[in-house]
Amino acid sequence: MQPIGTLWARFPRVVRDLAMACGKQVRLDMEGQDTALDRNTIEAIRDPLTHLLRNAVDHGIEVPEARQAAGKSAEGRLSLRAFHEHGRVTIEVADDGAGIDAERVKARAVERGLVTLAEAARMGEREALGLIFVPGLSTARQPTGVSGRGVGMDVVRTNIEEVGGTVEVCTADGRGTIFSVRVP
């Protein structure tokens, strides 16, 4: 067993470097670094957590001008929190960004032929958000070196499930997104 903080030690730099590259101001708060996990589990979730943080900076948190126009501070807030819950460890990656637009996700899935228009019309928000984990789906307008190729969130879910974990997403328009990763 090791504290999850050993994994998190590199995340402030990852977030800082990516925020600068994206022209954003982002503060990373971390809580629960002493939460213990099996060393193999820590290794297995390293890449998925890195991907979730990178997505939060690239997709979730708006540029300073857009944040201020929405009545927010120019600096986005990203938080990483770990805690024990019902015999499992929960790790939350949360941002105070724009949130995920479920209708846009459905529209992109239809464009890519991943679901039919009729299937998309019957989907609720929870089902629509689940589409972000489908291989080949991206809501990025233009592919970049960071995102937009439709590779990533499917791998995040697969890697977490391989260690017996789950990943869920909760979003609020204009207020942000929380990814909850639960592992044994």
C-alpha cells in the first residue's frame, strides 16, 4: 500500500504546463494525498487520471476572457480529491468550467455514426454523457496535440475497469464537471 500522493506529485506540473500551452489560468487543489492504495492500482490509474486532468484543462476550463464574461474569476479551479468510501477509494477530478453539453455530445455521436438520430433523441442526459466513453467520439472542434482525436476516454474507462473500478461523470452547465473514479 502506498499513499496516492506519490502518484499525484507530478500533476501540478502537468496542469501548469498544459494551462500555459492552452492560454489558461488554472489552480490545482489536492486533498487526500495520504489515501492508501495498492501499488499496482496506483500504476494502473496513473494514465487515466493524467488524461482526466488534461481533459479538464483543455476541454473543461474556459480561457480567462470567457470565464470573466460568464461572471467567473479568470483563474479556473481544478481539484483532485481522494477518500475512502464503502470499502473502496474514490478519486474525484473536478473542474469549475463550462460543463459538458449533452446535446453537443449526442450531435457529434450522430455525425460520427456512433448512434442514430432516433437513438440520440431517446437518450437522457446520463446516457448522452456516457457517449464520451465511446471510442472515436470527440467534441473538440479541431484536433490538437492534446485532444480531439477521439482516443482517450474509452481507454480511461477500460483501464479503470481492468482493476475492478468504475468511472462516472456528473456535469452542470456553466458550473463544471466531476469525474468520480472508484477503485478497490
